[in-house]
Amino acid sequence: MFRLWGKMWKDNHMLKDLVIDDDSEDTRTHKIFHALQEICYDFDLENPIWLESNISDFKRHSKTRFRQDSFIEHVEFDYLEIQVIEED
């Protein structure tokens, strides 16, 4: 079982959160991208751009934050955080 938790934060308050479960036989990378796409769809957001800082944070901690600089359009929150909470 693979689970990714997406959280939208503003002023140190969680506005929304969603956990995506994935039991597919896909690679870890595909599961992450697919879960992020589902989270963004549910939160009515465009998919963020992965910057070098996001990639390095995610490699080290299985967690990263997408701030305004990762989105093309203006967003009404401080950051979108994703975190792997379970892996096989």
C-alpha cells in the first residue's frame, strides 16, 4: 500500500487535507505524480512545478512544500505540502 498525504496551509492553519491510497503496480515515481495530480484536482489547483528544492527535499524526507513559486497562477494559501505516509 502506498499513501500520500496532501495538505494546504495558510497562516499556520491547515485549510484542506486529503490522503490518496494507491495499490497499483506502478513505480514509486508514477504513484507520487498520480497522487499529486489527484490532490490538485480535488483542491481545484493546477499541478505545481517541481523545483530543485522540491526534488531534493522529497528525496531526503519523502516530504516537500510547493510555495507560490511552484505555481503559475496566484494561489490563496502559503504552501501545499505532500508527504509519503506509507510505503510497501
